[in-house]
Amino acid sequence: MAEAASGAGGTSLEGERGKRPPPEGEPAAPASGVLDKLFGKRLLQAGRYLVSHKAWMKTVPTENCDVLMTFPDTTDDHTLLWLLNHIRVGIPELIVQVRHHRHTRAYAFFVTATYESLLRGADELGLRKAVKAEFGGGTRGFSCEEDFIYENVESELRFFTSQERQSIIRFWLQNLRAKQGEALHNVRFLEDQPIIPELAARGIIQQVFPVHEQRILNRLMKSWVQAVCENQPLDDICDYFGVKIAMYFAWLGFYTSAMVYPAVFGSVLYTFTETDQTSRDVSCVVFALFNVIWSTLFLEEWKRRGAELAYKWGTLDSPGEAVEEPRPQFRGVRRISPITRAEEFYYPPWKRLLFQLLVSLPLCLACLLCVFLLMLGCFQLQELVLSVKGLPRLARFLPKVMLALIVSVSAEGYKKLAIWLNDMENYRLESAYEKHLIIKVVLFQFVNSYLSLFYIGFYLKDMERLKELLLVLSLSQSLERQLRAVLVPLAALRFRLLLLSLRGLLLAARAKVRAGGEPVGPRRGGQCGCAGGLARRAEGACAEGIWGGRPASWCRRLGTHTAGCTGRACGGVETRWACPG
């Protein structure tokens, strides 16, 4: 399911590409001659394999994996073994494979579960599934005791979607809890505290994320992204991405369709409006009344449509969470709760209030003041540009473009500041954290985006400047969103591929020096290129019954198995990432 890039060592590079080296006797370029003397001609040939971005983009589907848990490259063996042991003891339903990434030297847990285990997890989670028509139809929470009443329960491939499988595994991982007195290095857990969120907040776990299924992505690409003037496949989106994402795109499509009515009415009204002031005033009043009626009907119709989709997807009557877990980032002094008599973290409310009054509030007001001063500076620059005669017509828009750029940059900077302030205020619950973050961000975004428009419209009362500024702000923000959504990710991908190429070339050069003349290039015959940490100590150790000086029982504690590549096994470690062959 996951897509492991070939730059990660997941695939071998196909065939030699590029020009052949010049025949012997012909002079080579000076730079090539120096490199030939240092590393040999084979290194230059290997460079073509490493630099080609098309080679990096080749992928191999990772089978038997639903959720991926990655660790920093500095993670030691004790941490991996400690967490792996807790997962296998606390969640015996999960199947965990340990794999090593060759180039980043990082480790990952590939997590999945059997179909029978997922059925039990669906019962624990209360996952709603469709009921067969002969048993009443509709949806209801899954129950193992009555599994025969659900549609497609006989088929392992059709009963659970990939999103449902990942939700069940995530539910198990999030509910892996520590016992009293347990600790990992300098991390001391409270009794019954979730382990995975705490380790992720401390940076011991780098990421925990579900993996994609390329087959479904290709189908959605054709039926959704590339489809023009067709209805969105909302059911397919819900099955793959979940109800929250599907509901968002359902609202987006409904809103876009509903905007046709005011657009058509406004165009017709503008066409038949006379040029005199009275006719314009009447048109404005009529259009305002139409917007009031349209917005009311839009909200009521969306309530109906949203309830219909919620019932169809089984979330209409889903109960809310009775008890909200504390945030993993919440910190305080340890104490015994006066209510539950269990150990917990406590942060005095007066400290949070003091920080809000002395730090958060002054910084927010200072940011709003800076926005106001920058806006006045742009307006003064606009007056200066207009006073200079002989400038081209486009020059009058430069101050407006500068204002639009300031609005976008300041919004991004303030968002980072708001997140930092919220972290420092140290809220215990995620709902309180999000509530105060929304208040900070929305307040600044409103002032930042609309202050200049209100200033021109109600203070300067210059409608022409207001139209020009509104046009520039709309176009610039739309362009900025497109650049951020398309060009920035593409540039980041190219940059990462370049770094991978350079790092691979450096590794090839080091291997050439260490090998003392051994050919460097794509490995053939399934030879395993284990590197670093567990995989390096494991290489060739299974035949000797040890792993880097440790007994074979230590290998079995890790629960490893035969390597994914053919040929030599890497100490029983699954090293599909580390095997280019």
C-alpha cells in the first residue's frame, strides 16, 4: 500500500542510461579526468543512476502495511525494542515489521492486522457498517456476535475499506497505555497514559501516518480529479479519506453550485441597470434583498443535504466523546487528582492568565498595530506614485501589490506566532487549545485582510481606489494559493530528489574508497545493502546464530523474519528498504 521511493532503496535501478564513457585513448574533460583518478570511471557511471530524478520516482508497493511509524535516524536499539515489546504485549492483534531506510538511516514500523483481528477492533470501536436488506438495511455498529447480518462480511477484501482498517489500527495505537512507574530514557509515564502520543510529542517517534493505496488513488484520479463537469464521487471519497474530508468536499461542491444563482441574477441586474444614480441605488437594494433570501435558503438546504450525507455515512447519531484525553504536549507538576485519585499533570490557571495578560495580549495588539502602520505606509507610497507624472499606468498598482504581499506574509508570520503563544499558554485539552488558537488567528486575519478595505471605503470614501484594491487583493491571494498548492510542493520535491541524488553519490564514493576498487553501481543478484544500526549488525549473522554479538534470542525478541530481498538474509530483519536488489 505504501509507496517506497526507489531512492529509499526500495527498487533497483533499471539498465544503464546516458552516454557511454569515451573509448580508451581519447582525451577526457579535465574535471572527468580528476574524478577518474580519484574514484575511477565506474563512479561516474553510478552517478547517472543516482542523479536521474526519474529513477528516484520509481516505486514499489509496500504490501501488508496499513500504518507507518517512523523514527529519527538517531534512535537507539533500546528505544525500538522497548516500544516494539509494548506494542506486541499490549496489542497482540497487530503485526509489526521493522525495516531500515538505507539512505536516511532511519527505522520504521510497518503495522497491519489480520482480518479476524480487525473484526474484533471494529466491535471495540463501534464502527458502523451496512446491514443486509433482509435484516432491515441501513447501518449499525458492528458486533462480532451478529457478524452474519452485515453486507460483504464474508469477503476480506470488500468488507473493510483501507480507511476503516487504518482507523481501527490507529485506535489501537492511540490506546496503548503505560503502567505505573514505566519510563523510557528521560520520559516518565503516568499510570494509564497513552504511550504513542507522548513519544510523538517528545520527538522520539517522528511520524505516525496511514499509507496510500495506489490502485484506489488512480481510480479517484480518473473519476474525480480529471473528470470535468461531473458529480464528485463522494462515496468513494468517504470510503478512502473518511467522513470529515468527504463532508468538506460535499460542502465545497454544494457551495460552488449555489453560487451560480447570485452570479446569474447579479449579471442580469447589472445589464439592465441604467447609468443614473437612482437606478444604481435601486439595483443595490434589490441585490442585497436577493442575497438575504439566497443565503437563508442556502443554509437551510445545506442543513438538509448535510443531514442526508451524515445519515448515509453513519455519523448522524454518533455519540460524542464522553471523556477527552489531555493533550500530549500538556505539561505541569505531578499531583494526585482530587476527583479520580489518580496521578496527573496540573498547571495552575493563574500562570496561564498571567501569560495571556503580560505576553499574549500585548504581542497580538502590537501585531495589529504593525499591520495598521504598514497599511498607512503603502497608502502614502500610493499617493507618492500618483503625484509623479510620466510613470506608466502599471506603476500605480505597485503599492497595491506590495500591500497584498504584506497581507500574505504577515498572515503566515502571525499564524506561527499564534501557535507559539498557544503552546506557551499550555492548555490541557485539545478543544480548549483549538478554541483559543482560532480566536487569535481569526481576529488577526480579519483585521489584516479587511482593514485596508474598511479604511478606504468608510474613511477615505474613494470607491475607485476601493475597486482597484479589491481586485488586486483578490487576484494576488488567488495566485498565491495556486503557487502554494502547486509550485511550492513541486519545488520541494525536486529539491529533495536533488539532495537524495547528492547523498547517494557521496555514499557511492565512500563505498568505492572502502571497497578498494570494488565496482560501484546497481547491486545485482539480490545482494542486500544493509547500512547502519540494527541492519548493519544483522548482516550475515543468522547463519552464525548471533546478531552483532548478541544471542539469537535477541533477534527473536525483535520479532524479525526473513529479508525481503532474495539472496543473503540480513540477520532475519525485514530490510526491503535497504535492499536495492
